[in-house]
Amino acid sequence: MYVWPSAVVLAQYLWKHREELRSRTVLELGAGASLPGVVAARCGAKVILSDSDTKPLTLQNCRRSCDANGLTEVQVLGLTWGDISPDLVLLPELDLILGSDVFYEPKDFEDVLVTVAFLLQKNPKAQFWTTYQERSADWSIEVLLHRWNLNCVDIHLETFDADKPDLAGSSLPGSHSIQMMIITLKKDDQRT
Ligand SMILES: C[S@@+](CC[C@H](N)C(=O)[O-])C[C@H]1O[C@@H](n2cnc3c(N)ncnc32)[C@H](O)[C@@H]1O
């Protein structure tokens, strides 16, 4: 039930873009305590929260976050990164995919991007909004983005007032270095 610092930054970005969220279908990957998904749902989005299929207690915590925030319509699904499971294939049309602090273990980076690439192929206009905590300067997803035909734009935190140690009443960002990116399909794939 730990809310990671990246979640607070992504929640701030969602709040700043709340007008765009109403009635949109949003999937959160690796949701954990689910702060971004909860904020999106409270802003009027139709939200599906997901976390690893192998972690029933985490999925239970996703549901508890919804209960604590009076959200009765949010669906919770077990989606393990890199698994093209029936639940992943049967998802409804998506407008937005969220992921906060899902790039924290290099061995999982490609699995996260396989899931994102699969979803963006099915929903070519959708975007993946993701925040991560810089834990090593040696880690990079650049080669993987190229391999999976994905485009990435860095969103500077100062553009949404998130370059602060305290954010929306939370001191979690502190001195952590948090980054945000928007990942989409490369243009040639968007046309097909
Ligand atoms: C660092 S936590 C971030 C949690 C939450 N997004 C936040 O920012 O507070 C990483 C999350 O990814 C989930 N996770 C780890 N491995 C996963 C996998 N293979 N597939 C799906 N989710 C996974 C964990 O259960 C956990 O909730």
C-alpha cells in the first residue's frame, strides 16, 4: 500500500489535464495503491486498474483504494506485463494508459513495453503517460522503444508545477529525481 513518489507526480499531471479525462477510458498498469487511477476516476474517467496477475493481495489493495475513495465503478484486473492474456486481449477501447514507477527493474522494462506496444497497436490514438524515479543513470529504454516502434516525449516537470519536493500536500517527491514521458506509437504505425 505504499504510494511511490512517481505516483504523486503523475496524479498532478492528471489533475492539470482533468478536462481531457471526462468519460475517457483509462487503464493503469502496475497500479499498486492506485493513486493516478483513483484521481482519473474522480475526474470522471472510466478507469480499469491492473496489477500483476500473480499478486492477489495487491489486486485486493487496488479494490480497497477504490472503496476508500467511494469508487464503485472501477474495474480491477490482473495483468502481468509481457503476458498477452485473455484479459488483456479483451480490454475495451482505451484512450489512455497510465503507469507510475513501472520502470524500476531493468529486467521488466521490455515486458512493460511489450504490453504497452500491444495496447497501442490496438488503440493507435491512445497514449501512455508514465512517470519514473531515476535510480541509475545507466538505465535506458531507448533501444526498446525503437524495437517496439514507440515514440517518446519527455514532459518537463516544471510545465505542470511538479518540480517541487512537496506536491498537492504530499512530501513524497522530496529530493527524488522523477521524470515523466508520454509514449505513443510511431507515426507510420498510427496510420495503419
Ligand atoms: C514500484 S511499484 C509502483 C506502484 C504504483 N504504481 C505507485 O507508483 O505507487 C510497482 C508496481 O508494479 C507491480 N508489478 C511488478 N511486477 C509486475 C508485473 N510483472 N506485471 C504487472 N505489475 C507488476 C507491483 O505489484 C507494484 O504495484
